[in-house]
Amino acid sequence: MSQVVLKPVQSAERVSERDVRVNLAACYRLIAHFGMDDLVFTHISARVPGRPDQFFLNPYGLMFHEITASSLVKIDMQARLVEPTAYQVNRAGFVIHSAVLAGRPDVNCVLHTHTRSGVAISSIEEGLLSLNQFSAAYHNRVAYHDYEGVAEDTDERDRLVRDLGAKHTMILRNHGLLTAGRTVQEAFALMYYLEQSCRIQMDAMASGGTVKILSEDVAEHTAQQFETYGPRGDREWPALLRLLDAKDPSFRQ
């Protein structure tokens, strides 16, 4: 089997640092708006345009609805601050995000959550099932990484990247969910519908009815259909920004 060569997304290099900061801050606000945050924990990162060795991360201690474009912390792959800040960086956040961003040059945004449904699905042996149109989009496209404790050890990074492989979605066993997008928009869209898939699966399993799993052929066909649409998130992103602007535009500050 030929080796898959992952290349950086060239279009991401034409995005300004200001654009990335605003989109990442918006992503934090959207995760909070849709109930996918976990107090001040979990994290979303975005690569600094033109600097593949640097990325933005949330200021540790702020809730997601408080995060703004200017409050994001800029660090490098050795966890060194690139710009002065009054905030610290979540150690587990650094380990997870530096692993994926360093190991996957095609990825520019990594999103990690601890939602009720996401943790529930991560805690069952079957993992995510192809039960409907939402979850079928991820058929054979979800990686799994076994739990090793709180992700504070840098030696776990190699195993994280190995288990993710060339995929853009991963379930961290007994832990939560992770998406890796070429853009902030894509990482958010992948997470939004992954979360929906987990919620629906838990509802279906709790209903007492017989859960109907899609056939391999239908599920794979559906996943391929979604791939023909190109990167997810671009179409809905302007509408999501309008939602945030109407609710509280301070994320742009």
C-alpha cells in the first residue's frame, strides 16, 4: 500500500493572523453556545499563519464564552510563550495539540471536548455506530486512542499521532472527542456533527428499542458523498458569525 503524504493546506497561509484569532475565538464561543464546553477545561488550537511551529490556545482559567481574539495565548511546540500573557496554558492542552499540529502539517485547527454524550460514547466498546445520516458521514473515518491518564506526558504525543493517522476525527477512549480540521471552520463543523451523532446514539440506545445500524455499503456511500462536498464548515460559518455578533460581538476584540 502506498504511503499517504500529508501536505500543508496552502490556502491557510493566505489567512491573516487576525482572521485566525477571530475565527478561533468564535469557535470557543460557539462551543459554549451549543453546550459543548466543560467549565475552563478542554481546548481548541489554531496554527499561526506562516509559522507552522506556533499555535494559539485558550488562556487557562477563562470560560469559553469569555475568550476573545486578543486574549488567546500564542506558544510554540516546546510550550514556550511567544508573546507575553497574564495567563497560563493547560498542560494537557499543550500535549494534545502540539502532538497533532506537529505530526499533521495538513491540520491547522484541533478541537477537543468532554461532552456528556461524547464521553459516554468514548466509554462503550462499540464506539460510534453508523445509525443515521449524521454518523454515517464518519463511517470508517474515526480513529481511536486508548486512555493513558490525564494527557500531561509528552511521550504520549507519538501515540496520539500514530492513532490519529490520516483521519480528521478521533475518539479518545474513556475521555472525549477530538477533531482536526484544515481550518477552524472545518474542525468546528466536524465536532458539531460528531457531537450530534453521539447524542443521537445515546438517545437511541436508551430508548429501549432495537437499534438499526446502516449497512456497510450504505454507510460508506454516505461518507463518500460528504467528502465530495469539500471541507465542511465553510457554508455555515458566516451565519454562525452573524449569530455570535447578534448575541455578543466581544469575541472579535
